[in-house]
Amino acid sequence: MTTTETGATPLIDVRMIAPFERHQRIFDMLGALGHGASLIIVNDHDPRPLRAQIEMRHPGEYSWEYLQQGPDLWRVEIGRPHTSDCGCGGH
């Protein structure tokens, strides 16, 4: 299984997913994240292209923190920060 829970944080190990499916799977999981939630991805290379793609599609909407940086394994926590927009129109 490639998706597990680490405490309350979902983890997806993309090393076992076909390369052409990886980004879409991650984007599906990101879309399901609530504000203040995060997920951890595990990969066998630096996922910089994914970070660029996230920023291009959703500028400023997600945080990115390396938990482990190679040489054989990368772990990254991608979060959706809490929003201060209460939907009250600034009142």
C-alpha cells in the first residue's frame, strides 16, 4: 500500500506508483486537505518539479518543508495553512 497515516498526517510513498500517476495522485490528496492539514510524500529523488507545479497551479496556497533530503530518500511535508479569511467581509 502506498498511502498510510502517520498519526493524523497522511503519507504517500510514491516510489511504488507509476511515474505518470504520481503527480495526479498527490494533487488529488492535496485537494482533499482541509486548512491546517498536511501530507507527507516519500520519494527516491528531490521532488522539485512537483513543487514548481504546485506553485504554478496554486500560488501561495501550500507550504513545503523538507523532512529528509537524500541522497537516497526524500521526505517532504506539504501543508495547507490555516486561513485567516473568515468569509465575513472583513467585519
